[in-house]
Amino acid sequence: MADHTLNSLANASSAYLRSAMHQPVQWEQWGEAAFARAAAEDKPVLLDVGAVWCHWCHVMDRESYEDAETAALINDHFVAIKVDRDERPDVDTRYQAAVSAISGQGGWPLTAFLTPDGRPFFGGTYFPPDERYGRPSFRRVLLTMASSFYEKRDEVEESAGSVMEAIQYAETSPAEQQTWSRTRRVLR
């Protein structure tokens, strides 16, 4: 790992987040300041949700977030937010629903790409540094998501809207789901 200054996770209350304070990614903690920065810089958000007990979270940290070239790509194109799922289960629950709606699976590490206002438009779990396990490389995913955000903004916004509908549907009670479903069919 290259010698560099600590990122903002050095001040986190979570030991899991502090374990990433030496990574070259300019991590932010979950909060209004991170989303305000994303809006001001007109950048998408890279959200990483993990936990101290998650093996693949530590693998992805080692393989990707500690890699200087990958970190530079992230820092150039995204506002990166790291969340401890044990500290913020509310954030984890919401974005697990989103990634499940997008990819059909969830788990940790949760890797989601959000609009500056926090709406997810793509996500997955573990992405390897190289194409393997039938998964694209993390760098390819990063470049594709950055390119989509800047060059296909209408499609990103549409995708984010669809994912938000799926999340809202998942967050309603079964009785509300039936009512919402009937109403939706009438409106279409």
C-alpha cells in the first residue's frame, strides 16, 4: 500500500470503518455531508456496506480498495461512502432490497451505485479485481457505472426510479402491497 494520509474514516466510531482509514479511497461516512458533496461535484455515489465479520468484505478491501489504481478511479469518478452494516442496519436493509431488486441477490459486501440524492441505479455484492467467478472486474464495473452516469443520465434516472418503486413496494405491508398493486395496474 502506498504511503498517504488517512481518509475520513479515521474518526469513525465503528472499528470496521476505522480499519479502512489507511485505504487510498477517499471514504466518507454515511450522512448528509457525503451526499451534499456528491451533488456539488455532480458525481455518483459508490456505496460499500460491510461488516467486521464478513470474509468477502475483507477480500474486496484487500483486492480493490487498497489498490492505488482502483482507488484513483473511485476518487476521480465517485463519492465513496463506506457503511458498517452492524452500526447502520437501516441503511443496509434499504440497499439490500435495492440490490436484490437489481441483481436478484444480496449479501456482503454490498456494492451499490447511487445518484447524488441516494437513489440506487446499479449494484451487486463482491466484484473481483479481474474477470472471474462469472463476474466482471470491479474496474470494469466502475468505468461502466461512471460512463453511464455521465453519458446516459436519462437511463440512470429511469433505472433509479424503477429501483425506488421496487424498494417502496418491498417496504409496504402485504395489505398495502395488494392495494398498491391494484392501483398500479389501473394507472398503466
